[in-house]
Amino acid sequence: MACLSMLNEESGSGSFVVCANPIFVLAEPQWQEGAELTFEVLESDVGSLLSQTGTLKEYALDGQPFWGKLTTLERCVSTHQGLALLRDKPALRGALTIINRV
């Protein structure tokens, strides 16, 4: 389980706000440019991430900042072991393309 946040550009304070929590990362993140961070999240936990598809943003995964672009966020049948008891709940699978590690 992890927490995904994004930079709150409107506040001007440089603070991050949670946009999806918890997320279940499907593979250990590879932080080089062009790598994909894939994850699953319950639809009820997706928060403000839903409106970010295709947008370049500064994100943080458990407090580790990086620039990325949400390339997909689509309904799925969850496969992550952490969601095994919640298979009846609507889930989404997302992919963030890593642009640059901050």
C-alpha cells in the first residue's frame, strides 16, 4: 500500500495534497525517465486523481517526489493481493509515466 499525492499548484505554498489513498503498486517503481508506475486503487479511494489523465504534474509516492503524467486510469478487475478481500468493489488500474525524479 502507498499514498499518492500531487503538488497543490493553486496554494502557491509548495505543499502536496493526497489524490489517491491507498494505492496498490503492481511492480517496484523504476525511477528512470519513461518508466511506468502501475497501480490499482479502489474507485472510492481515487480522489482528485480521476481528473488528471494526460496532465504533467509533480507527484509524490509515499513522500518521494517525481514529475509524471497519468497515462491511464481505467476500470479493472483487481489483481493485487492487497485487494483480494475487496474484489466485489469497483477498482481502477492506473499508469503514471515517470518524467523526472525530483
